[in-house]
Amino acid sequence: MSKLRIGDAYRQFVKSLSQTHDHDKAMQVAIGGEFDAIGIIERKILIHYGLTPGGFVIDVGCGSGRLSKPLALYLQGPYVGIDVVPELVAHAKALTRRPDWTFEVATGLDIPAGNDTADIVCFFSVFTHLLHEQSYVYLRDAKRVLKPGGRVVFSFLEFAIGSHWTVFENTVANIGTDHLNVFIGRDAIHAWATRLDLDLIAILDGDKPQIPLREPVTMEDGTVMSEFGTLGQSLCVLRKR
């Protein structure tokens, strides 16, 4: 599936949501549930893996601002958010209210930043919708834009995690009518890290709360995550040498 077709599928999805939800709700549902809670946990992940207030973050697949909204309360340094759906990018920019930050529509697999400039490049729920070859190209460009010692953080689906199987079953049931959902084996991650000369810092199971939380995070159903949180997807952290 080409990057263009992936963008088309998401645009159609967002358009359909706008017919059944008000604008703000459609923008939240478009990138999955738990908009506020997951955004807070994503921010915690970046801080846990070394982000300082003065750092430079590139958020590939920024969606409608799930990460950028809570991140704006912490990050004073530069931020670049990109996504394939213009409506999501526009909403993220308006929601975040940071005129000093950059939001752009992605037109390919290139990251709009100079060499050796970023502290963290994150891909939350991005590689879950790309071919392995596309994810590898993105990782290669992430290495280019990162400073030495900078980190790549990405979430992924894997067959080793039982709770991810439902995603696979739903994808099978909707072949040809839904967007692509892709699983990544840890052997592929090890191979990519080796080929790109990146250090593998961590791989966290998606079904185990492992992200330290300084304060509780409340989910939409009232469930409270305390002490440790999880995205539901597995997590990988790589470092540029």
C-alpha cells in the first residue's frame, strides 16, 4: 500500500466520522480512543527516555494533537508534528496553541528537519499502519535528523502479545475495506537496529504497565492507572550513536 493510499484511507475515515460526531469528537475518535489519557502517557514516555524541557521533538503521525496538547505544558523547545491527513494537522495546530511550533502535512517518508538537530523522533501508532519497508525508511531518516545520543521512540503491534490478536482478527475480517494494520516481530527490530547502526535501548511489552507515572491517569471508563502506565501497544526505544 502506498503512502498516498494510506492518506486517502484516513481522509475518508475522518470524513465519515464528521458525519456522525461533532468536530472535536471526530478528531479524537479518528486516532483511536482515550485521547487525553494516552496523550499524557506518551508525554511521560518521552520524558522517561530523556526528553528535557529544552529538547527538540519530532512527532511523526501527530494526528489531531493527542501528544502535542499535553506536551505543550512541558516542552519549551522546538516541536515538529507531521501527519498525512490535513484535517488532523489543522486540528492539532489549533488545539495545541503553540505558534512557535511547526505542524505540516506529510507528503512522503521524509522528515522535515535538518541533519543532527532533534533530540527525539517519535512514531506513536504509525508503524502499525505502514509496510515494513516504509517503517525502515522512516527509521533511516530519523537517524539522519537525530543528534548523536538522540532517541527514536515507536509503538508497534506484535503477535507475541495476546491482547494484540484482536487487531489481527479485525483486520482479517475487514480485508479490503479497512486501513492496513501491520505487526512487527522483534527479530525485525533487531535487524533494523543493526543495519542502521542504532543502539536498542528498550522493548516494552504492550500488555504490561511499565511507564512510571508521577500522578494517576484516568481513562474514559473511570479506570485509573497509577504508578505505571501502558499504551496497549508495545514500545521500542532506539538511540543514535
